[in-house]
Amino acid sequence: MNPYTTGLLSALFVSFTGLLGGCLSGLIGRKTFVGYLLLSWLLCNLIIITNWWHFQYFRAYYNYDVFKFGSDGLEAARSLVAFEYTTEALQLLLLSALFSWASVHWYRPGHYRSTGAYGLKVICLALAGLCFSSTAGVLETLKDRNAFLLSPNLFHPMHAFFYPLDVYREQHYLDEGRDFFKQKNSPQVSTVMSSSGQGHGADTGPLNVIVINLESFRASFIGHYGADEGLTPNFDAIAAKYLSASQFYASSNFTVKAETEIFCGTFDHNIRVSVAEYRELKNLRCLPSLLSEQGYQTHYFHGNRGRFYNRLAYMPELGFEHLYFHADNLEAGSDGRLYTGWGVSDEDMYQIMLDKLTGLGEQPFFASVLTLTNHYPFNGEVNIEVPYKTTKSGARFGDKALYDNYRNTVYYTDYALGKFWEVFRASPLFKNTIVLITADHGIWLFPEEQKGASYAEKNETFFRMPLAIYHPHLEQPRSIDQISSQVDILPTLLELLGIPFDSDYYLGKSLLHLVEEPWAIMKKSGEQFVRYSDRMCYLKSAGCSGAHQQCYSVLDPERQQETTEECALISGDLLNGGTVTEIVPSLDVSKSYDAVAFENKRIFKTPENVAAQVVKHITNLELKIQQRQNP
């Protein structure tokens, strides 16, 4: 039973609706009744169980909207090997099958035509309507403030699946939220480092840029951020010698959304699928296109398929002119390279990228590589000795075996980064190339000793990411200690390169300057968190009561006295013995939803029509034609 009122009413709505459908089908005849039960059994179990899987990874349910963008389902299905709810799924399948069999066995036509049966139909209809209307108020309020999420606190999986995500609303206060965070970016007099003259080499002209985006590479595993397992000696050495950020956060829990935030300095969707999936409606000013205007070649490298998350269509919209997706090569899998987990190994991808970039000539380039080996469920075989010996059979999400597999692939990711760095240091690129190393997102997976940690502590572990920057002109190591996030990368790189840009257009800040009150907004499938130096703020999800989930009423501007937001005050570094000292009220989270919604609406020229747009996925036929034209 769902302990939250709105979630419980959602479950009752599904139950009464299903019972009403059974009564109506039984009225028609036995065959119709059997057909209804069979279809319901298949559909309900499929939606419920797949939504359990989706929740364990993304921390939210999915709805029918994903099928409009659904070329990625089979790719994601490989993660089912780490399904957490295996026992519950088998119980659901068995019990629902027994219930359906018993219902068919005891079917009596007269029972469905009796006076009592008609009364039951009326009662079911009334109760279903009452439960639905009781949840509608809070759901509409959340959607009005763009704070909507497909959470178990609010939905039964069946209800969530059929609920529309028309979250774009015209509200006057969206720009107020953006202004609230933009004002906090006011620079102080002191700076981290000067950007004067940093954008050019002594003899080589403009500096090149390589952005390395490490898959699922949390700071909680990294020695530079206090971890003592010794999993990341190579990243630690780079971060200690050059420029690093000590409190850097992911802005999302999706890789492709992280790419929007890193490359474009703006926020991707929160609850809806990524803006990458939509057809030619975007109004973006991203690093690749800005640098292309400055004469840079732009390159994107990834080991997976270009159709995954629609990157073949999306990356050119960001300004990438040259795309390389290794899995799209006709010889992929039989070319003698190492394949592990979701595709070609990180070692091979680095080598492919370096071979390409070192042969480009004098024209400057901007390149990005997204690694792949450290991808959930972390079951790829690697070619090195790993520190944790586990058996992969029976490894489930949340179990120690899966966590050990995760640590092993983190270790390999760092090993491959070290191999890249050896080759890069010995190449001509080392003297005229900036290398920025970061990660896309975290994984909701924790060691045994952290299972009972507070929500703030878990989110710190989940969102905290590495950031290290090698600059050929930086002579002394430097550390950026202020709070920062992925939307700050674009302003930082442009300032390092000495390229002028409209800083007012971007919500993020350059990390080269200290600001009045540094912040980070973090999104997780509908939820949002605001991180400051001394606190993390979020919506309360526990303790809600009443048919309209009263703890959300602060999202109604007329009822802000009923606080629904809270901040955990933080003492010290939560990755290194810091503690949550107390909980205090806050209103910053509402403003963060407004700020993200403002950025979302600005991406699209006609945001009210986004839900109706046709997607732009490259078809298999188009892909084969491109391969023949560009072997």
C-alpha cells in the first residue's frame, strides 16, 4: 500500500477502473470476459514491471510519451540483467494469474446482470471518479509550476503510464526564477585565474579543446575528492597538477541531457524526454556552433550507435560537423578491437579519437568523446586485473555484487583515461590543447554503510561529479572551491579561449571568477535540488496528508505560508565526513523550477506545440545510405 495519500488514491483509481472494466466485460459474455482478463493481465504486468525497472535506474516512472521517441528501448533492455524487483515481479505474475484463473473459473453470467452487479458498477465508477478528481488538484498544481514528476508518491505505475506530460504552461513568474539565480552570479573582485592571453599558444595560434565526458564516473569513487579505495590514480594525478573543481555537480541524471547542459549552457527538460528527441524546433547557442564561427573544426566521438538518443540528428544541431559512432561502422564487432559492456572499449575510443585529431593540420578543433564502458549494469569484461572479485550470476541492482562491478568499471575507466593521457602527453597536441575532463551523471547505487544515509547525503553522492581542466599555459595547480555545475562549463571554456560571448544570455557562470553566492541546480526525473555551499534544498515528499497532498500547497502562490520546501544545512564535505546538522524551510526550490522552465521554453520557438511534434530519428535505411556515402 502506498503510504502517500495521492499515491494511494492513484492506486485505488486504477483498481476501481479495472474492476469496472471486468464487470462490464462480464456483462457481454464469457469470451469477452476472458479476453479482457487476458489483455489486462498482459498489459498491466508489462507496464508495472517495466516501470519498476525504469524507477530503479531513473528514479521515476515512464509514460506512453516515450514510445514517440522509442528507438532506444531495445538498447536499454540489456540493463534488465540487473533488475532489482525480480522476486516481486514473479509474485505479481503468479498472483495475478491465479486471480484471473479463479475469476474465469467462477464466472456466472447471471452475476453480472443482477441488480447487485449494476450497483457495483455504479459504485466503482463513482469511486474511480472520486479518486481521480482527488488527485487532479495536486497534479495540476505541480504541472503549473513545472514541478511535475512521475513519482510513486503520486502515481500507481498504470496511472503514470497513461498520464499526459503537457507540462508547458504560460506563467508570469518563470523569468523571476531565472533572475533569482542569475543575480547570484554577480562576480566578486577576486578571480581564480586570469583569462588574458590564455586562448592562444605561443606559436600555434588558437588552442584546441577536447572535452572528455566519463560515463557514470561519480566523485564519491575518486581519490582527489577523498575516496580511499585507490580506484582513480590517473584522474587524481591530472586533477592535482592542473585546474580542478572541488564541488562540481551534474545537472541531470540522463547522459544526453547532461550533454545539452555541458555544450549549450542551458537546462534540458526535467520530466519530459530530452530536447534531443524533438524535430527542428530548437533555438540553441552551443559551444560547437560558437567555436565553428571562430574557425574551429568540431568533432563528436562515441562508441555506441548514432541513433541512440537521436544523436545523429541532434549533435549537428549543436554545431558538431564531424560525427563518429563506432557501432555504426559496418565492421564493428569484428575489427579486432576490445568490446565490453555496451560497445567498444574506452581505450579503443581514445585511440580512434587521437588518431583522427592528430592528423587535422593547423586548423583548431573542438572535440568531445563520451566514454561507454562504465555504463549500468557494469557487466562488461575488461582486459585488466580489477580490484573486486565478484560473480556476475545473480547480481542485482543494489546488491554488493553489482556495486563491486560498478567499482571495477570505474577502475577501468580511470585506467583507460591514463592510457589516453600517456599518448596525449607525447603528442604535439599537448602544447596547444585544453582538455576538460568531467562526467555525465551518477548512479543511484550505494555501499552497505550508506544505505541508511539521509536524502541529502545520498543526493550529494549521486550528483557530485569530477571536473579537471588541463591548460598548456597553467604553471601551478589551482582548485575551484565554489559550488558549480555542468551549465557553467560553456562560459568557462569560452573565457579560457578568450572568445567574447553574451554572458547575460547564459544562466551559468564562468568558474574563473568567484561569485556572490555560487549555486547548482540538479534535476532527477522530475525532482529538483538546489545546492549552495552550506545547504541542499528540495521539496518535501514525506509526511504529506489529506486528499490533495497538502504539503505541496506552497507551489500555489496564494498559499506560500504552508511550507513544502526544506533545506538540509550541511557542515563540512558530505563525501568526507560532513554531516547534515538540521532542516530549515526554504522557497528556493520553487524558483529553481521556474528557472529551468524558463530555459526550457527558450530552447523551443513554439513550446506549446512541442508535444505534437514528429521526432527526427534517423532510420536504419538512412543510416545505411550515409555509411555507403561516407565509408
